Amino acid sequence: MEKLILRRVDRNNEEMILNFGPQHPSTHGVINFIVETDGEVLRRAVPDVGYLHRSIEKIGEGTGYHGFMPFTDRIDYVAAMFPNEGYATAVERLCKIEVPRRAQYLRAISCELARIASHLISVGTMAMDIGAFTPMLHGVRERETINDLIEALCGARLTYNYHRIGGVAYDLPEGWKEKTLAFLDHFDKFLVEFDRLLSFNEIYIRRLANVAVIPAKDAIDFGLVGPNLRGSGVDWDVRRDLPYGAYPDFEFEVPVGRGFRGTSGDCYDRYYCRVLEMGQSSRIVRQALLQLPEGDIMAPKVARNLKPEAGEALSRVESARGEMAFYVVSDGTNKAYRVRARTGSFTAMGIIEQASQGLMIADLVALIASLDVVAPEIDR
Amino acid sequence: MPRTPKLPKLSPRAVVLVTLAVGLGLPAVLFAAVLVLSPVTKPLMVDWFVQSVLGHDPAAWPYTSLVYGVSVGVLAFVLINFGAIISGMTVWWEMRVSSRMQSRVGYNRAGAGGFFQWVADAVKLLFKEDLIPTEADQVLFRAAPYFVMTGFALTFVALPFGESLIAADLNVGIFYLTAVTALVVVGILLAGWSSNSKWALFGGMRSAAQVVSYEIPAGLAVMVPVLMAGTLSMQGIVRAQGAWPWEWTVFTNPAAAVAFVIFFIAQLAEGNRTPFDLPEAESELVAGYLSEYSGFRFALYFLVEFGNLWVMAAVATTLFLGGWQIPWVGPEVFEAAKGAGPVPALPWWGLQLLSMAVMAAKTILVLNVIVWVRWTLPRIRIDQMMNLCWKYLVPWAFVTFVFTLLWQIAVARLPELKTVTGVVLTVAFLATLAVFLRQVRANLTAVGDRVDLTNW
């Protein structure tokens, strides 16, 4: 980036350097893009991350194993269930704790609801970045119901802190199952309406189709994950390919971008993969609620002061923003030696410089929105 | 679980009454002032007033021109206020409509239904610090809003409100309107350039490209009603149409229907409305050319933006939708109702009021379509915007223009053609509307919703 700025010194050309952020309406948080433009056309956009670094990984070395759980919420506060689950799974593998079946189901239910909530924000803000304000608020309306459901489940609406090492914190409240099923019935219809309002809108399709195409090879090379990777046509989903928790019990499809309206790997594919995924998540929640086994929600005898044997463990979960990996190293004390979180948004930032070349400013907005980056998840 | 949202507390009866009084009274006063003042400020009436009330010979009395100037000044004051207040009310209406579309509560604090929010906003903006960036071009930065405001205020000179209700029925009316609205883009370009901000510059450049491009299809589309009426005068164009839909320009000529669509799109683009709000695209350019503005100057831009909705809708109504024409009331009825005296008789005023009501109703209908489009569609990209203009609208506008030339010859030979086309196109339009409404209902019921207009 310094190079980019220094390159400009003593050069009298037509290009203009523009600071796209950190306070810009469509950077989805505090991110800066240093944009080199020639009029409306971009030469390149270089992401400048680090504005939201809170040393969460370092905090993980200072707190006990249980105590780090609320901090994981802050890694990705739009879908806080996934860091919860990822960290819990990693520590469980480290301590060889067997999670009860019911707890695994509850994890799947809460995670899939969180995925829907996160995708609603994602597609909604994407619509807003493209200029349509109404779909965003329709999405937020549905998310509000999910927030209410999750609030009834764990008492929090944003930073859930619901999962525990060895299970989950609370069992389902009374009547929750029926309310959730009723919501899902409504939600499936809502998706149809949403498609009609936004996804099949001609202007919207023209703004996104064939824009910022990321070929499958580049997507793999840059380490894209989740809907961004699947949007490029790579069929990879941790839930199906490296099953964890209760996922082997459910039937669901993994939507893969195949050029729904243009080229495979364009902004529209990434967008539409998310819309389809919401439908699949709703399917998983429904199955999980109907097959929910009875039993404990916490593994027995999880020590208050957890001291795993020296060793290391890796967990991979499919977060709303793609594969999220937690790597926990123990040195035998009651505090982790190292906690590392690998998040999808950070790698997604990497491809922006390459994918943005030759786009227009409005396309850069679409590209950022279609990658669904969440600023705190980039920096942690 | 779907929580039942707490409904806003119902406003006390006194607040409702005050709101109703202002909400209905303010436009009523403005419309009444336009109704009375626009026929009264004509030279004939002023002369009569000087002669019979003041008792001077208007030709010899040195102050006749002063009286005339004062009366025109009062009319101008009323019209500018009309623009400003209608603009504010449009903001309120748009916010209420949008909140209904987006499942929000919307304005509900100041006054019943939040009606006084626009007053509150205006007052707030007046009291805000008028920031001018040090690096900005001081003179141009200060001057830019006035260009915009002037371009907006001048349109009211030739905007018809009713049969005789027009400040000045210029014989080049529509040409004049096209010319003065171009002043707005000068102001926007100045704002973008003088702010010395890259975002503002982008906004200004986009606006210049957009408005200048879309002037061409708009101008060509305007030529269609002009050709059909044989005059550039706004009142002349309205008089060439009839009161019933099958007598409107838009339905009496297939090319005019196309021209109406082109004109409507071009007007949206010139008014910077979604899907053409690129100059101030908040998700791309922060606020576009408005980025550095605050306080009163900002308020002026907003006033113009929303006031232009009325102008846009009124011009479209005048050119294509029959203007103020009242069914069963031809020019001879107006003439008969006028009476013999210099001051028209009461029935004439009633007819004027009626024509004004017709015009306002049509304008508000078109305005609603503009509002509805804004909250439904995404924004298009700048290259698509240019493509749409130069590759589709301009050629099609030319086609409608040439077609209308031939059409006028055909109609001159065969006058029934006009009526037949009018009826056919009206029926076709109504059928399309019916299909559309049915589809809307089907869509609503498909998601388990129902048509419900009560929950405001």
C-alpha cells in the first residue's frame, strides 16, 4: 500500500487516489480501501485492514478455557454462534469430551438460525449497496424474529454466548419448538417473496451478473471459503464433507454457483448461493427440531478449571462466512498456550485487489458486499 | 416468536386536530392563493382594478406598473412557498409510504402521523452551522445552491394549475421549462466542483453526464405532444387534449404512449430519483455532490429535490395526461360561466377550482408512482445509465417523433383514427392494470399475506 502511494509521487497522471473508507457507508464496518481510479473505472482497490483489531486471540491465552467463550462472540458479531461452536469443538477435541446428542442438535439449530440471520443481513446490505433500500428492511424484519427466538433461547440477541465446552448453556424454553416451526413456515414464503422483490429484478441482475468474476482456481488459491467459494463453483461445505456435530443426521443440499444469471463466480452467484443457503438452513432447523432427541445438554463432569493435557486440536466449522477453523494449543496449564481463529472474511479481503481491477466504483461496492466481509471478523 | 410490536401511542385529539388543520389548511390556503392570484395578476384585471377601485386612468397613472409589479410579486411569493411547502409535505408522504412498504413505523413523533417532521427538519437545518470547507472555492460553494433553487422556482412560472390558473402562459412554455430546469444541473456541477472533495466531484460529474444526456430523450419525447397540439404553450397543449382518458395525448397516439414512458424515465433521471440516483448514491459516493454541504444550503438542495417531484409530475400530467381538463366541461362552458363583467362570475371560479382539483389529483397520482418506484428498484450503474439513454431512449424517442409526424398526417386525413386509437389504448391500459393488480393480489396471498390498507 505504501508502494501504491509512493508510486504516485512525482507522477503526473490522470489517476486519482481515493480513500474508500474507513467511514464509508458500504464498507460494512471499519475497513479502508485505497482506491486508484481513472474517473469511474478502478485501476485497483487495495484493502487496508486492522482498524478493528482487538487482540482476541491473545486474550484467549490469558483467560481460562471457559472464560474465552464470550470473547469468541466478538469475533463475528453478526453470526456469533459459529465462533462459539468452533471454539467449543476445538477445546472438546483437546479434552476429548463427548458432547451429548441433544446438545449437538441444539448447536445445529442455533447455528442454522444464526446462519439465516447472518445471510439476511448479508443479502439485505447487498441490496442496499446496490441501491434498493426496501429488501434490507424486509430482511431485518425477519432477522428480528430470529433474534427474538434466540433471545428466548439464550438471553442475548447479538453476542449469544450460548455454546459451552461440552454442550450448550440452556435447553429449549417451553413452546419454543412450535414458535420456531411457525416462523420457518413463514420464512420459506418470505424467501419466495424476497426473490420476487430483489433476486429476479432485472436491474439487480444486470448490476451483479458477470461482475467481478472469481474463477474457481483463484477462489481456491486465495483461500476463499463458504458461499464465496461455492459461488465460484467449488462444491465444498464442511457440514457435508467433514461432518461434525449433528450434521450427518440431516438431509440438505449445498447450493453451488453455476452461473445462475451470468458467469459462474460472479457477484450474482455469490449472492444467490446465500439466498439458497437460507432455504437449506431452514430445512435443517426443521429436521433438527422434529428429530430432536431427549437427553442431557451438557457433557457430564466438565471441570470448572479445565486443564487439558499438552497437545493441540483443530476444529473446522462451516460459519455463515465460510469455513471457520479454531486451533487451540495447550501446554497442560489451565490457560491455552495459543488460540488461533481462521476466518473467512480475512481471506476474502485478499482477493479484492485482484478482482477489483478494471471494475467501476459501483462494482467495487457490489464486490465487497458479495464477499460478505464483516469487519471484526477480518481483524479479530 | 413474532412479538406483537407496541403500537405508537395514539395522538391526543388536540394534536390530531392541529395536524389536520395545518395538513389540510396549508395546502388549501396555497391552492386558494394560486386560484385567486393567478387570474387576478393579469394586466387586464390590474387595469380594471386601477380604473374602478383606485379611480385612475391605468394608461396615464404613473403607478400602474407598480401595482402590477406588486401583484406579480405576491403571486411569485405564493408560488415559491407552494413549491417549498409541497416539497416538505412530499417528504412526509414519501417517508410514510416507504415505511409502510418496509414494515416500519416511520414518522410518528411530531404531530399526528409525524406530519410536522418536515417542519422540524427544516428548522433543524436552518439552525445548523453552515460549514464551508477551508479548501473549497468559497464563492462557488456559496453560490451553487442558489442556481439549484432558481432553476426550481422558475419552473412555477409556466406550470399550469387550472384552466386560467397559470402565472404566465408563455407561448414557448414547455421550451422555457426545459431551459430553466437545466439550471439545476449547473448548481449541482458547481457544488461538486467547488467542494474540493473527491466524492463531491464524482457526484457532480455523474450528475452532469446524466442530466445532460437525459435532456435529449426528454426533449424529443416532449416534441410528441407538442407536434400533436401544434403549440409549445402549456395551456395550448392541455387544450388540445380532452378530459377523458381516450382523449389524452398518451392514448391517442401509439407513439405518444412510448414517448410518455421515455419522458417519465428521463424525468426520473433528471430529478436524480432512484433508479437514477447515481449523483448522490449514498452507498457509493457517500452523499455525492452534497457531501460537504450542511445547514441551510443542504436544506435548499433537499427542498429542490423533493419539490421537483411535483414539477415532474405536473409536467407529465400536462403534456400527456390531459392536464386540468374536466369531463363535460369544454372551453365554451368556461366562457359562458365567466359572465360579462371584468371580474368573472362565481360559477367560473367554481370551475377553476374544479380544474385545479383535477390537475392536482392527477399530479399526486403520478407523484405516487415516482415514490413507489423509488422504494422498489435498485440503482443502475453509470455505464448502464448511459447505455439506456443513448442506445435505447434516444433512438426510440426519434422513432416516436418521426412516427408522430406521419401520424398527424394520417389523423388529418382520417379523424376517426384518433378516437379509435384512444379507445383501444385506454382499454389495453386498463386491462394491463387489471392484470397487474391481480398479480399483486396473487403474490400477496401466495406468501400468506392479505391486502390490508388499514395499518397506517
